[in-house]
Amino acid sequence: MAKIVIIDDEPNIVELVVTACRELGHETFPFVNSSKALDQLEVIAPQLVISDIKMDKVDGFEVLRRVHGALDNCHVILMTGYGNEEIAEKAIGEGARYYIRKPFKISEMQARVRHTIEFSETAKERDTLKKVVKRASNPDNIIGTSPKMDEVYHLIRKVADTDSTILIQGESGTGKELVARALHYNSSRQHQPFVAINCSALPENLLESELFGHKKGSFTGAVADKAGLFEEAERGTIFLDEVNSMAVPLQTKLLRVLQERQLRRVGDTKTVPINVRVLAATNEGLLEKVKDGKFREDLYYRLAVIPIELPPLRDRVEDIPLLVHHFLKKNAGMNPPDKIDAKALETLQCYHWPGNVRELENAIERASALCDDNLIRVQDLPPLVLKQAGSHTPSDTPGTMPIGKKLDDFIRDQERRFIEESIKHNGGNREKAAKMLGISMATLYRKLETTRAVKVK
């Protein structure tokens, strides 16, 4: 959810834009007085300002200048009912992200808002990630020690520093973009742009323009030449998320770009050479779409030079304790991360997780907010988790402990298994494991010796 400031001295226009933005789930701050809006800019700290150009108090160009002078990572969309080509060129030339003529369709406004926010978030993430390249995108930071995840780590390390096109396949929420970032930031292109776009977020004509750019006058609203995302990613990496949603005509144009390593902007006759590594992701089986005639077979083989398959969480329930530990630590800040009781952890392992790791993270965040005494109990878990888990018994669910065992013994066994898995995850390096667990080496050795002694008894 983004904060969006809306400025127009016509209340009906403000109301229309507010409706468009709220339908997308964003928080809106409407103003019919441009001076008051500018006074509140730094207090609100929006990610986007949508402003009329012709207003009595302060015009849209002054709003644009004030936004750029006061706020980082804030974009501006300008709109007007009195525009001409000269004003449009000035708007884009001075840094407006988009220029929209009134009257406009709500769908048009929503498409522009959606892409502007996505572009802003990608740019912000890129700036942050550049400062922590290796640490933030190390494959070791993708959580899991299951055999299936070991295969993923092996592939990432093996192919990261190549220029091969890679297709990342997996259900929604399995971490496809995290893998894409790991591939980029562990390659020789790591200091160049990483540009991500969700191919399902824009209609075909807008997506083509965003990917390949356009020539001034090539379509209504093309008021200036514009470079596409492929050009923005020059010498770096472009990540095409949900490439399965791309329309067939656009697939043909993408195939040509991959084959020829050059592109032609919409409405242009000249070609532009590109040096970009392409990573793509799909949450559907592309071969099935090929059989149905909804995806080009030749494009599939161009994209899937090296396929990486991410397993759903239900196929690696042994990773749930590690993931829970990670999310607890992430939510707790400086507080100890061990805040979940054994029964709650067992319940989490009984659920099928259709939303995968993303759903688990949301569940832990929710439970952390609702729990008492810094301890997550079964009743703190989401209703859907409780409903499905209630239909299973511990004995028929992999990775769980049977009822009837003493709680102290259960916790001690879980602790030992968790420590051993952490050591295994760090390639047998106990010092790294201790650091990951947030304990000293002495504590790690003591816990290992204690649990072994109890086990021998």
C-alpha cells in the first residue's frame, strides 16, 4: 500500500482519482487547495503525487518541482484538460512520470498508478540492494535445508555468474523473485541495474511500451520519446515475473528481442542493441500452455535454457521450523526469536500452505501481533490454519511429534534437531550456525552435549 497525494481544484476530479487509487488498496490524501497540499508534503511523505496542471493557487509544474526538491523516491503524475503537445513535452521533460489528459478512464488512471508504484518500489529496492549486494542476496539467505532446496541452492551457485536465460518456476509465494535477485547479485552484473516487472500488471499495449519503449506520437499519450525497461536494464538484468500472462503477439516480439539482442521501440524504425540478461518466472506450467496454444513453444525454449523449479512449502514441511525461526527473528528485532510453543509449531506443519512461504510469513506476523507473553500459541494462528490442521492427527502428518510425549522432552528434541539442521545448513560450520542461531559457541556445544546425554539415557 502506498501513500498518494491527489491535488485538483475540481472536487469531482479529486473524488474520481481517490476512488481509482483506493480500489487498488492505496492510502489517499485529497486536496482541492494546492498550497495546503504542498505544506503537508513532507509530513505525509507520499510515494506518488497526482496533480492537475492548471490551478489557481500553485500550478502543477510548481508542484512537480517542490516534490522533486523535498522528497526522495516520490513520483508525479500530471493531468490537465487544457493540454497541448508543448505542455505534454514540458511535463515529461521536467520529470513527471506520466501525463494524463482529462477526461480519462478510471482503468487508465489505475494502470498508470499501478506501474508508477511498482517502478518506485523496484528503484528503491535496487538502491538498497546495491549497498548490501552479497549479504542481501546470498543463496544462503533463502531459508531451507530440505533436499529439494539444496538442489535450488546448487543451481543458483552454479549458474549465477553466467549470461544464460533462466526460467524460475513455482507456485505463488515460493520466492521466485528472491531467487532472481540472488542470481543477479551473485553475478558479474551485480553492480548494474536489476529491473523487475510483473507482466500481468499491465494491458498488452502498455506492457509493450514499458518493455521496449516508444517513439513520440506512436500512440495517444506518447508525448515524448521514452526508453523501455530493457534499455533501463542495460548491462544488468531484467526480471519478467508472471511471463505466462503475456499475450501471444507480445510473445512474438519478446522472442525477436531474445534472438536478435536488439529491440525496436513502438512506432520507431530504428533498432537499439541491448546487453541484458533475461530472467523469467511463471506460476503456471508453460508446457501445458504451449500445448493449449497459449504460449509460443519457441519462446518457451528460449526462456527455459536453464529451468529452476521451486518446491511448494507443503513438499518441504521439514523447513517450516527454520522459516518460523527466521520470521520470528525478523519480527522481534532485538528480542529472542524463540516465541512459539511446540503445539503451535506442530499445527503449522499440518497445514497445506496454498500461499506457500509468503502465507507462512503473514501467519507468523499475525500471530506475533496477537499473542500474549511473547509466546505464540495455537489459538494465535489464523483460522484457516486451525481449521485444516484440526482435521489431521499428529501421527499422520510428516515431521510432527505424537501426542503423549512429555513437553520437556519434545522441546529438547526439537531444539537438538533445529541446532543440527542449522549446522548442516551452514555446511558443518558450527561457528556460522551459532551466529545464525544468535547464541555463543559455548552455548551451542553445551546444548548439543546436554541433548546427547539425555538421548543416551
